[in-house]
Amino acid sequence: EVRSFYQEMLKDALNRLMKNSLINEVRGQKKAEADIESIKTFETNLKELLLSPPAGMKPTLGIDPGFRTGCKVAVLDETGKFLKYQAIFPHKSAAEKQQAVTTIKQLIQKYKIELIAIGNGTAGRETDEFMTEVISTLDKKPIKVIVNESGASIYSASKVAIEEFPELDITVRGAISIGRRLQDPLAELVKIDPKSIGVGQYQHDVDQKLLKKKLDETVESCVNYVGVDLNTASKELLIFVSGMSSTVAKNLVKYRNENGAFKNRQEILKVSKLGGKTFELCAGFLRIRSGENPLDNTAVHPESYSVVEAIAQDLAVSINQINQISNKVKSLDLKKYVTDKIGEPTLKDIISELEKPGRDPRAEFKYATFREGIKEIKDLEVGMELEGIVTNVANFGAFVDVGVHQDGLVHISQLADYFVKDPKQVVKVGQVVKVRVLEINEQLKRIGLSMRKQV
């Protein structure tokens, strides 16, 4: 009797008072864990995308493809500055196609174009084939690359783009962004909200405050890891440099526009609102190529210049030949250069930086060549071997662009010939990979791919 009374009481207490709060608590814990895991994946993908190898600052054609409205072509110089815009219609009549061929050839010759960036959206593959035809008739052939244009349309309608190009049409801004993405992905992608770049998973379901915080930290980390060219960097890029505020970045660009290129790092102290503390925080991440002091093109902080100069003097090496220091320094005892501010670990970092002064830490530039004749899902066949670019990595596999306007999925079980626990250990965003077509569902627009060797 008493036992059943207590059982009923406990059952009632559990169902009426405790059950819901316990369920909510466990759900909340699991949701927080899932959020952290999902955000980690987003962070990794964003980092790989931002650190994509740059093709280099060379004269470039940026092309935003289109059928009915034509292709918007933007000419950029070797600093990324916009020079000229032209619309071409290679996908209409034969006469208009011929006119497009003439226009492109003239632009390539006049501006000595070395790179051609084609957006991977609508008409991307058709425009790529058209450009292949044009380039084949030239003696000096520019490098042609299909560029992922995710977020380009969002950038072209953004406040940043309107400020930079108030007089240009939205589609022309898109073509400029596509061209600059090829020249230097990091400098261009920082202008776009990371959530619009399309490399996350479940990004709208996770804690938005935590997501923003982590993504901003990732962008800042990447910008400072690579370093920023003080004489070409935009305000949007400078904002992410350690110690820089939006106001200081704006003032720095204004000073540069009025007084010309910076010749040394100390000169930035003349910029309004940039004081000693900001200088201390940001100077090591700002680079000046071909400046007065070769150390200004390295990650060595100005407060360590005196130590480098002392080492160079002891080795009888000119400061203009700093790359020779690292070879000869082995004969020196570094302890004698240790100061209150500079310890031995810092000295070792300085020496390793001097081995390759001005070197970009990002990987060497590579690009995928999409198979000719493959433009749509219906052109694919099971068993086909293709080259593609990884566009997104999720916990269950990787998405790969093979040039058919629809990314294929390499499921985690198809990533390698061995067990894969985490796809991020095998592939990364922007990586060029070889894949085999496993299955095609035209109706659902699904493509199954494999990176495993065929047995």
C-alpha cells in the first residue's frame, strides 16, 4: 500500500514537474555540443578558403557569365585596380559571337592580360569553352581559371561595393570581385560576410552570436598570418589587422591616397589616430614591398630591427642581403643578442623569417581543368573520371564542383581506401581532386562521386 503510494507520487513528480525540464536540459546540452562541432567545421572550411593560393597580382580579366544579358567583362591591372568594362554576347548569334572574339582579343592584347577569371554560375561552362577557343588562337596564352563566385552577388549589392564603385552596375561589380578573387582570394573575400560564402553546415540552426564571434576570429587570424601589403590593402582588409580599428584603417587609406605609397613602416605613425600602442600591435603584420628597408617586407617587428642589424653587422652582411643571414647565423651564439624584450625563441622565429623574406605563406597556386563537353548533369555517365574543386566539407563528406552547375557529393565512405573518421583530414575547401562518378539522379539533381581507387 505504502510502496504503491510512493511509486505513484514519484511517477507524478517525474511526469508533471521534472520530465520537461530534464528533457530541455539534455536537449540544450546536446544542441550546444552540436553547435560547437558545426561551427568548428565552418571555421576550418573558411580558413582553407581564405588561405586559398593566390594566382598573383597580374593583369586580369574578370568575367561574370550570362546568356541573355551577356557576359560582363572587367579589366583589372596588377594591383587589382579596375580599368575598363565591356559586355560581350558570345552565346547569341554567330555575328555577336564573332564580335565577342574580337573584343576579348583586343582587351588581352591592349592590357597584356595574364589571367582570366570566369565565374562558375549560369553560363560558366559555356563561357569557359568560348574562352578556350579564343585563347587557342593566341601566341601568348593567358591562364584561364573557373572561379567559385559564391557571395559575389551579395558583395556587388553591398555597402562596401557601392562605396568603392558608386557609378558601376551591380553585375560589373560582380565581375571585378571574380577577377580579384583569382588575384588574391583573401583580400577580396574579407569584404563578404563569411556566412554568405557557402562553406558551412547547418549554419542557420547554430548559435548565431557564437558563429559570428568564431568566424570573425578566423578571418582575423588568416589576415595576420599572411600579412597585409600596406600600399595596396583595402580598408576592409586593414580592419582585420591586429590593433586596427575601422577609423584608423579609413584614415590610413586616406593618407595613402593623398601622400602616395608608404616607404617605411615608421611613416604610418603620421596617420591620424594611429598612436604608439596601435603601431606596436599592427606593424609586424604590415608589409612594404620595395620599400627603403627590406625588413619592412617581413614579419619581423620594427622593435627587433636593431637586433637583426647587430647580427648582420657581426656577419659582415648588408641589411639588403638579409636572406643570407640565415645561412651564416649557425656560426653565432644567439644568447648574446637576447634582451629584456627579445628572448631566444623570438630570435629563432626572426631567423626563420629571414630565410625567405617576403614569402607568401600560402600554398602554390593550382587550378582544376574541367573535362571538355561536360556542361550539364545529363552529360555525365557512371564511371567517368573527372577533375574538380572541393567547394565545401561537411561531417558526412565533401562537395565537389565538376563543372555541371551542381556540386557532387563524395560521401565520407568514398573519400579514401581506408576508414575516414573526419573528412577534414582528407580534403579541404579549394583543393583540386580527381573523382569518379558513382551515381546520377537528374530529377533530384544529385551526383554521387568517389575518390577511392577502382578495384
